[in-house]
Amino acid sequence: MGNRGMEDLIPLINKLQDAFSSIGQSCNLDLPQIAVVGGQSAGKSSVLENFVGRDFLPRGSGIVTRRPLILQLVNNKAEYAEFLHCKGRKFVDFDEVRQEIEAETDRITGSNKGISPIPINLRVYSPHVLNLTLIDLPGMTKVAVGDQPPDIEHQIRDMIMQFISRESCLILAVTPANTDLANSDALKVAKEVDPQGLRTIGVITKLDLMDEGTDARDILENKLLPLRRGYIGVVNRSQKDIDGRKDIRAALAAERKFFLSHPSYRHMAERMGTPHLQKALNQQLTNHIRDTLPGLRSKLQSQLLSLEKEVEEYKNFRPDDPTRKTKALMVQQFGVDFEKCIEGSGDQVDTAELSGGARINRIFHERFPFELVKIVFDEKELRREISHAIKNVHGVRTGLFTPDLAFEAMVKKQVIKLKEPCLKCIDLVIQELINTVRQCTNKLGSYPRLREETERIVTTYVRERENKTKDQVLLLIDIELSYINTNHEDFIGFAKQAQVCTIELSGLFSIGHKLSSTKTVIRKGWLTLNISIMKGGSKEYWFILTAESLSWYKDEEEKEKKYMLPLDNLKLRDVEKGFMSTKHIFAIFNTEQRNVYKDLRQIELACDLQEDMDSWKASFLRAGVYPEKDQAAPADTFSMDPQLERQVETIRNLVDSYIGIVNKTIRDLMPKTIMHLMINGVNFIHSELLAYLYSSGDQNSLMEESADQAQRRDEMLRMYHAIKEALSIIGDISTSTVSTPAPPPVNDTWIPETRSENEQRAAVWERVTFPLLWLSMFRMNSEDPLALPTGPPLSAPPSPPC
């Protein structure tokens, strides 16, 4: 068997198998194991029972094995069995093992003969077994029986392929001797995944059931249909023996006697039988594990590194440690994490998406200004209201001068409109704060009651600060309404207005004034330009937005410019998504109905994320390109009176100038107010949260660990230590064990490829059936049963390769 470390490797692989199965995931390390494949009633179950020396597998007609059974045999002084799903229970009566397999199978698959790929893990300890890990797979079938699904054949085949396709899996191909070996389904699927034959071991069952005068000597000697690893013959109990509860030890003795007394097999009896098969599989699995050690070690090391951080807090865990029974340290850590997430000084920086303080900053400086512009800039509605205000101030008279009252009325109406975006900004910040609180309480997941109570207290406090903040913001707006300061240094005034009252503004004067004509780059990035298929279709370009123009290039190297669009008289509008589109789209158009690109009146720009689209819109605002509201003006919106038109234009410019001042002030004060009253106020976490927790109900319940967390900790630690132990043993083995070379290749072209049924029948007749019939007929007529024919047959079989 080699050194002691090698003997311990198979049980260690079993331990790793259990560690992965216990946490509900497949063994993604592809641990070395042996998969038993074959057709229904090929004798797979009998072979496994002979290994164990006990009757423990379900039997019956049709498909019996409906879930993979991972059978782990462990050499041990005491004899008992354990299931992974029944932790702590030892089965001494193997009839109960059979009943448990049937019950666990029905629990997942039901009683309708359906199948499931979820394995059952069974470990058998016995002094009569060698260390071995086998997987008993459902037998391959052709026809659905009863209420089985019609695609049962494909389901079983897919399940088998999932196991035997792994390079670390040895394939035990079981074929009965009383059928044509060339038509063996087990050998056929084995060749598909193992064309070189490095992982396939042939097993021939039911040798005692062959027709009188025939034998499988040439097959077992690997002459007729050779395999690289050869064949091993076994004789299982008959159905009569099974029904009569014939003892397996007696059956093994009968098997031994069969090979020693049979004239065709007695010269190779030492290489036949269940004990030899068990030893050969143990040796082959051990050698296979040794061959896969380098790859297994690499995967184990990667797995260990990924587990290091997760188990760091568990490695020195003591359930009764008094330091873990205090809330002070946990609450303090929660406060530190929350502060870091808001201030942006965290130890781990998220590179996938914005979070915490970064998202709040985006609300302050992109989302909030955009909401302000959307509400204020409605040109047609604004001019209509100014016209009505002037007329209503003058009453029945026709005024000669522009009335101040109309200006103040319009200013106050526009200032009142600021309340909605301001309150919406607070709501958005509140949502981000609550999300940040939940994110920071993830570390308290081990103590669900403490986490729940912490979230409740902090969220309640944030909601209380929300009301104060909203009251303060509304107070700021009321202050702006209380006094219209026309002496503000930035206000355009009547003197300055006289110089521009004859100019059509139509968006020229804007909130905070349009950026001066510079070539300062405001934003760069990828956007999808949507145009019709006839004109090139949708393509991605590298866009550059400046204060004067929007340009796009072939790529970010900015060498090949596709187009440059001036920003004069441009506005934005939203575009609804298409039926199959997942992108967010907005359009740019010219207010003077001119073409903006080739013969297009508007161009559509698409982003993958809503956040990207909002950010681009905010950048266009900085460049002076504002959204338009599609609102039709009433018929009497504009008067044909030139004097009224001049007055409307004058007040329009004055209102625009003053609202720009108010917006500038609000944009500056909103972040300050929210930070002072809401975000900085949450510093009560450091000073008051702990007191709130100690005064909130039962203290012991707050520190109760969740059952799921305790189970996860145990499983993670078990897997962590199992991997470390495996790496330790692998390190010892790899330095003292010499690998044995694989058997030389043989001619396995006889295993059928995918052909038609007629071609398969012809091939079987030519290569197998006819030579066997000819050979058996000759021996029946010969006095010496071991004699070979001297004359050539009618169609001699091909000479086996060396």
C-alpha cells in the first residue's frame, strides 16, 4: 500500500467529501473517487454488497437506485454505518440502513420512480473492508416505466456524465458476462469521457450464468476486447440466494471455489473475485489520488485562502468567553464602520459600485441640481404666468411701466416650487442612511436580536432627525419668501436688464448663468448613439462634453473624431425604452427645429444604468443644456401687444436672475443643513446607542447566537481544518511516494461509437458474436475444452494487439 501517509489519504478524501456535502454544495475540488456505472440489473449493487459483506442496498424490479450513493468504506475494528444526513446516529442493523436509503430517496424524489442528482452519503466502518470511496449511480435504461418521466434515459445519462466527466474520477464499468460486451453501455459512456482508457476499469459479472460450453476467458485475459486497465471477473449471489438470505461470506467462499474449479479461470483465480477487486480498486484509487496530488494541492490552497478571511473570527471562538457576551465592543465597532462608510475612510474600498457617503454626495451635487432645473425651467408656462400677472396687476388699466408686484408674485411662486425637490432630496438621503446602517450591521449577523434592536434604534433616531431637517429646510424657503432682495450683488436689476430686454433668451440665461465659452471638458465617457439601421444602426462612441460642444470619437484615444455638435439652442428630453431594450435613453434636439446630426432632428443617447443617465444629464445642465417639458401653451398665452411683450421679457429675465440667486443659495445650504441635522447628528451611536440597548428589554436575549450562524461556524471550521489537514498529509506523501506509470495503451476501437442500430448490429456480429459462436461450437465438439482450433474459421476474428 505504500507509506502510512498514503493509507490515510483515502479517509481524508472522505472527510473532505463530507465537509462539502454538509454545507449543501457539491465538491468543487473534484476529489478522487470511483463511480460505478452499468445497465440495470448488471450486478452493481451486488458488487458493492460483497465489498461490505452485508445486505444493505434496496432491491427490486425496474430502477432501484434513484439517487447517487456515495459509499465510503473505512477499515475499523467495530462494524456500523453512518449517514451524513443523520449526524450522530450509528446503524448497527444493516436492514435499517436499507430502509433509511429508501426513505431518504423518497424524500427527495417521491415514490414515482423519478431520479435526483442530490447524493446520499453513507459511511460504513468494518474490519472486513479496505479504505475505499465509491459512488453507486442509477443503472442506465432505455424505456420509461410506470409514471417515470419520458426522458428518464437522458436524465440518467446526464447524471452519470456529471460524475465520470471529472478527470479525478475512476470509472468502474460493470457489464454482465451473459450479454454482448461490445454493446456495453458502461464501456460506451466511459470511452466518451476517457478515450485514452486511463481511468476505466472493467468488471465482468454473472460469469456463472453463461451458457454451458461458453466462457469469458479471452475477455478476462484482455485479449478479445482489450482495455488499458483490463478486466476483473466476479460472481455474485443469484436472485434465489438473495431471496434465501444467503450469507455473503458463504457467497464469497463459493465465488472463490468457482474460480479455482472452473477450467477456464483456474489459472487466473488469484486475479479474479471480489476480494481481489476490492484490493485492486483500493490500490488504483490510491495511485490515482497520488497522480492527482499536484492539482489537488493547488485547488486546496486556493480554497484555503478563500476561507481564511471567513474563519478568522471563528478560529479562536469560545462560546463561553465573557468578552463575547458584552455589547459594548460590538456597538463600538458598528459606530466606527458607519462613520467610515459615510466619511469614506474605510479599510476596504468598494470598487464595484458607489456606497455610503459617495451615494449621498451624488445626491447633493448631481441628483438635487437636476431636480431643481426640471421644476423651474418650463419656458412656455413661465411666460404665460408672467403675462397673466402683469394683466392682473394693471386690472382695467393699461400700464405704462413694468409692475414690481408682478415680479414679486412670480418670484414667490417659483421659490415655492423648490419645496418638492428639497424634500425629495432629504428622502433620498434618508434611504441611503438606512441602507448604510443595514450594511454596517451585517457584522452583528451572529446575534439577530442585537442586530434587529440596533437597526430599530438607529432607524428611529434617523427618522426623528428627518422631521427636524425637513422643518429646517422649509424654514429656509419661507425665509427666502419673506423678503425679495433686489439689491443683491448678483441680481441683474433694471439697469442691466435694459441692455438685454430685446434679446430672445429661450434658455440663454439659466440657473447660475451659462458657463463661459471655454473648452473646459465637463465629462468624458462611453455612450450608445441610437440611429436607424439604414444610417448605421446603434454604435458605442467615446463622447466628450465641453461648455461649447458635444463631440464623439471612435474610441478613447480620441484620434478619429466622428462629429462635433454645438450646444447652442439644444435641450434634453427623456425617451421611453423599446420593447426589447434594457438601456436608458435620452434625446438631444434643437429648439429651432434644425437638424442636429445629418438629417436627424434629434439624436438618442443610451446608457446601461439609470445612474449613468442621471449623471450625464447633470453634466449637460452644467453645460447649459436643460430638459424640456412638453406642455402645450394655451391659445392666449402670448399677446400681440408689443408693450406687454417687452414687459413679459423684462420680468422673465428678472425672475430668471433672481431665481438663479435663490437656487444657488439653496444648493449651497441643503447639503450643509442635511449634514448638520441628520448625518452628523447620528454620532449619537458612539454616546447614546449603548444606553438605549441596555434599557431595551431582556439583555440575555440580545446576545443569543442564531442557530444558523452557529451551524455555519461549525461547518466552516470543520472544512477549514479538513483542508489544512489534507494539505499537511499531501505534503508528506508527495515527497516520499513514487508514482507508478499508467498501463500501456491498447486497441479499444471495438467500443462502439455513435452509429446507427444496423451498423452496431453488423459490427457486433462481425467482431464478437460470430467469433464467440464459432469458438464455442468448436470446443463443444472437441475432447479438450481448452484446445484451440487448428484450421482457419470462416471469418477469423482480428488478432488482438500486444
